[in-house]
Amino acid sequence: MAKGVIVTGASRGIGRAIALDLAQRGFDLLLVARHEEKLLAVRDECIEAGVKAAACIVDITGAEAGPAVRDACLEFIGPPWGLVNNAGMSESAPLAKTDDELIDRHMQLNFRAPMRLMRAVVPRMVENMGGRVVNVLSTAALAGYPYVSAYTASKHALLGATRSLAREFAAKAVTFNAVCPGYVNTEMFAQTIANIAARTGLDEVHAEEKLKAMSPQQRVFEPEEVSHAVAFLLSEGAFGITGQALSIDGGEIEH
């Protein structure tokens, strides 16, 4: 019987890559996002791979999103084996412009929403004698970067929760891990480049080169590199790995 996995932020970028990778590996999928048209297209691609896949159109920052996603999983694909908290946001601002609203936006989507989903879904994993939670974070969960203090704080918060929950559920066969990529070649990365160019006057080519230089490998990473790491952490063979943060950054951060 195929295992069921919930993937948030599945309509584009890293989330889409994770969904398609897991479909190829035979996982049934509940795909979660706000944007219906794109999400349905990803769902159809997953179904073409021969697995069950359903779309759950929901804003995960809502107070009832956790139970709604859990119940949709149970209805359409069965008991959850995996939860991939991938949805997130990033806005940059200097400290003087990092107001309460900016902080709240980051904490709501990047920290509180995953916490709600874990609170709703993990008890069902325990009932079913095991499961996997993978939180897609960032190198910003492991280090500080200028102008993204709110984003960095939200990612540090979820990494801390990941490590705590790994200890809390270690004897209940549920693992919690984080995947922490550097810059990944997605629509969000393209917007980051455009923002840097607009703010600094650099052209987009030079702006991209500055970001590539942050990695010893001098490159931006591909969504599939993240999805492969997520798939490994969801596997039976990763049972002994919990409370860990796996960096995909070409050697930028050693920990």
C-alpha cells in the first residue's frame, strides 16, 4: 500500500519539485496551496505518474487549516505517513523598516502555520505507528544574513521546534528533520534578483553573481536537489535520522 504524504506550497517552485519527485517514487499525495489553477496542474502531473493525488486549496495561515488539511488527507489519500512543510515567504527590509506587520507575516506563514499542521497531523502518525515530518527551511535557519531578520527569525524558530519535537516523539516512531537549502532556482529567486537589482542599481546578471558567490560551489541550487533530500528523509531507511538540519548549500555552512 502506498504511503500518503502532505506537501504544502505544492503549486510551484520547490514544492512542485517535491510533489513530482514523490509521485515518481510511488507516494500518494495531498497537495496544499492557495493558487487553484497551478495546484490542479501539479496534481494532474502526479496522477499521470500513477499515484493517488488530491488538491487541497487552503490558506494554511488560517486557524482551522490544520484540521482541514488532516481531514482532507484522511478522506482522499488515507492516513498520513509524511508531512512536508514547504510553504513559506521571504521579504527583506532593514531594521528600521522591520515593523510588527512584517514580523507577523513571516511568523504566521513560516512558523505558526507549520506548527498548526504538525499539531493536527502528527497524532495520526502516532496512531498509525510511525511517520515522517520534513520542514523545508533555509540556510537562514542556521546563520544570519543582513536585511532579512524577520525571515531569519521565523526559520530559526521552526528549526528549534523541529529539534524539540524530534526529542518529544523519538520513542513514538515519528521523525522530525529540516532541509536547509541556499538560494534555489525558483520564481522566488528570480524575484529576489529583481529586488536586489532595483534596490542597488546592479543589473540582474551581477546581482545573481553576488548570490552565487555565497556558496563555495559558486552556484544556485536546483529544486530537484531539495526534493531528493526530502524524499530520503521520508524513506523507511531514514528512521534513525531525527532532529537534524540537512544543508544544501555547496559547503557554505558547516555544522
